[in-house]
Amino acid sequence: MIAVKLEQVSKSFRRRNLLSNYTTLKAHLFRLGKESIRDDSKKEILTNINLIVSKGATVGIIGRNGSGKTTLLKLICGILSPDSGSIQVNGRISSLLELGIGFHPIFSGRENIYLNGTILGLSKREIERKYHEIVRFSELEEYIDYPVRTYSSGMFMRLAFSIATHVDPDILLIDEILAVGDESFVRKCNDRIGEFKRQKKTIIIVSHDLFAIERLCDEAIWLDEGIIKEQGTPRMVIDRYRQQVLALEEERFRQAQQPPEIIEAVTESGDPASVMAAEEGPDQKRNRLNRWGSMEIEITGVRFLDYNGREKFVYFRGEPMTIEINYKVNSPVNDPVFGFGIYTPEGIRCYGTNTQIEGIDIPYLNQDGQLKILIKSVDLIEGTYQLDIAAHTRDGYDYDYQTRLYSFAVRADRKDLGICRIPHQWVMSP
């Protein structure tokens, strides 16, 4: 049996950007009759959605922000109407969408229970029969007669979830609302959702918690820019969604790898002076702060590579990494040193070394070349990291120092703490 059916459903919203300087009614009245520029174009949020949710199924909807997930739920529960297409719903719907939706801020928690129960189609007698159970589940006995405008977001969530799940709905819609609850109550909510599943209630969940979607749902839907990109088993849909997220992260890091050009200014003597400019714009200031040196050796390019020699910016912990450094010799030098350092965005040094520390001698350099740093295993914890690259003399005089201009990310299944994962085992004896 079908619980929810959508056929060729589309929804768009009108852009209404008033490009004028009034923001109040008084200012608007003064502007009457004067020309104002309006942008009345439409943005399509959902396009030709076809979806069938079977009775008793638990369906998870995933996707990036702005992909149309919340709009889809609002269409299903009747808050919004589609521009085209048809929506069929069989059964009583209870929805948990934005915090506070359906609540009157001046009314007390008690009054809002009666208000929401009435909106959801319950009689006064039915609400009275369920009232104490709703309050007990929400754990808000002490605050139930306070205006809900005095509630925290977590208290709002408790009351909203308790009402929505105690009115005996056939279809329950949940939109990321559990993200604001404390750990104990979220577990209680998950138990309640499990109880609904055992009762063969239909549940549609929107969430960015992919582990919860995989654990709770029978089916998953991936929305992307208003269309259904994938639909099927949670594991399959989530894996394909993660592949796109990974590709987007790769592209973001690729675009961020923009080493600044060397700034040259002319000194009073007429000689060019690298890096320090007499008059700096914002970009020039960033260049000076992130790169300096005399440029006898100039680092012309830095790339992160995978084990096949392909450029890569997002690594899974334990994968090999190659850092490729291309350099140009503008003037021959003796005993140059190359080094690198890996830092967190907060500036904590995770690791740093150079050819001098490693005992690698480069006696003389007079031609352009390439240097590779081979890292067998990236054992950092999950996060974003920044790279310092330098060429300098043995006593620290910088030829070319580039700081925090290159970044990469590490992803991991285990969410351990610190900077790196130290290889270890747990051994327990009786």
C-alpha cells in the first residue's frame, strides 16, 4: 500500500530583491511613485519529482544544503503547494520541521499542546487523554506552564517531538530537528522512532547524519539541486553521495592552491626588492605575509599526489602521499636546504623536517629541478591541514619561504582525538 506518492512535482520560489534603500513602512511610503528595481525571476527548488513511499517504510533523504529536502517535506505535509504535479498522502501526518513551527510563542507549553493537537486533528478529549504522557515524555513538567518563547531550542525540540509522536500519526516527517537535542533525549527519540518502525508507521527523515540514515532507514534518497540523483538502499546511496562530496572537496582544495606571485618593489637605490612593496593592496599584503625570501631559489609549484601520481587533495588516513616541489634556480647557490612543515588551521605544528635534519647534502645547485617527498602513510586524524614549504641556507637565510599556501584534508572512519594516530593495540588479560 502507498503512503505517499508524488508525480511530476515541481516547486519554485520567486526572487523579490527590492534594490532600493528603504527598509521600513515609513520609508516605503516616501518612495511611493518613485522607480524601484525588482527582480521577479524564479528559482526552481524541485524539478519533476517522482516518488513513492510504501506504507510502513522508513525513508531517509540526504543532500547538500539548498538541495530541496525541507521543501519536499513541506510539500508532503501541505505547508506548501506544488507549482505542478500531484501529491497523494494516505493517512494522518505529523511533522517536525523548523523549530517552533506550529507553536505560538506567547502561549504556554500546556496551551501549545492543545493548539498543536487540534491542528493535527485530535478532539479535546483525545488531547486530554494523551496530555500527561506528552508532558512526561518531554520531561518538561517544571516548565509546562511557562510561555514557549522562554524555552531553549532543546526544550522546543522536546515538546515538539513529544507532541508529534503521541498523536498517533500514520506518517511522521522529521527534518534534522534532533540535531539540537541533548544526547540522552536524542537516544530516547531514537528509541521512539524504533518503536514507530516496529508498529509499521511510515517515517520520512531528512538528515545530514549519514550514520543515522544508514542505521534507521530502509531506503535512502539523494536530492541534488532539486532532482532525485539516486534512490535505493541506504549504503549504496550514501556511498555515491560521499563520492560527490569527495569530488567537491577535491575541487575546493584545488582552487585554494594559488601560490602568490613574488612582489617586487624598487628600493631607493633603484634595485628591485622582492616581497616588500612600498604601496600594498590587500592581495599584496597577503603575498608578503605568506611568502618571502631573496629568490636565488624560487619554488614554482607544489602538488599533492596519490600513489598513481595523480593530483589529490583529500586523503583517507593510512593512504600514501607524495609532495612534489618544482623549483627554479635564479642564481647558483651552495649547500641549499629544502624543508616542509604540516600545520593545523589553528597553527599547531604536526610535523616538520628538512634535508639538513635528515642528513641529505645538496652541495651545489645551478639548474632548475624537482624534489619529491614520499610519505608512506598519512596517519593524521581527520581534519584540514596546511603546508609550509621552504628553500633556505644552512643558517636559516630564506631563499623562498611559502607558509600556509597549500592545504589538504584527511578523512577517517575513527573519530579519535589529537593530531596523529599512533599505531597501537589493546590487549586485555583476565
